[in-house]
Amino acid sequence: MLVKVFIYPTNSFILADLVTRSGHEPLVIMNQVREKVTSLSVDSPPLNITPEDPNLGLKYAAIEVPAGVRGRMSLMGPMVEEADAGIIVEDTPADFGCSGCNRTNELVKYLARINVDRSKILEIKYPSNDEQMEDFVYTILDFLKTLPEKSETEKGGDKK
């Protein structure tokens, strides 16, 4: 079975491709958005939200938090909860996969760190030259090879 791998930035085509090529399922924002815009439950197309979406965002962020953060969390929070493993790339340029505001980004990474077993999260710094880029790709591929079959995977980050 496939291991569901949360990736950060959540819209990075590069990370999604590496995960897919390794035989796992990338959990990416593009799939969440596609579900929203093609779903019959969306009542208000240009907003593309259901009546439940604002409440789902409140599960991850307080009412005082800007609406954009809650909206992004209503998409990204469930992905984190579904994940068996994760890849977090730090210090990424915007063209690698920008996810919006920094508050959302920090909250998403925090949720990943507490919901996914830390031994199944690769945290890696974005490369700054060609040599580091090769190491970056090979490190990710090596990490993905170590992931167990889904039936062997246990969820639960730092809490357990």
C-alpha cells in the first residue's frame, strides 16, 4: 500500500513528483483545491466553499486569526492529519511552492511535527547551489525508500 506523505511547501510540484516516483501518495494542496472546485457541494462558485469549511478552519485556528489563515487551514489541516510521513523543506524561494502567509506556514509545520511520528519526517534545507541540489534530491529519495508499508506505519507524533 501507498504511504501518504505530507509535503511542505504544500504546492511543490517538485516534491510531489519525487514522492509519486517513489511509489507513495503526495498529500498536496492542488488535490484539495481540485476536490473543492469540482465538488457538487460547492454552493457559491467564485468562493468555492461549503457551509462546513469555515467551521473546519476553526478546528485549527481561533476566530481571532485572519480568515485567510483559517481558510488555508481548512484545506491543509486535514492533509496533515491524514499523513503517514512528511517532508518539510525550509528556506524555500517563492517559486518552489509558496503557501501563502507565514502564520499559516508555521502552523502547518507545527501540526505536522505533532501529528506525524518524528522519525517519519524529513526536514531538509533548500539547496543554494548545484552540488547541494543533487544531495537534496538524493536525500529525499533515500528517505522515501525507508518508509514502511502503510500497514506497518503508526501515526502519532511527539505525543506518543
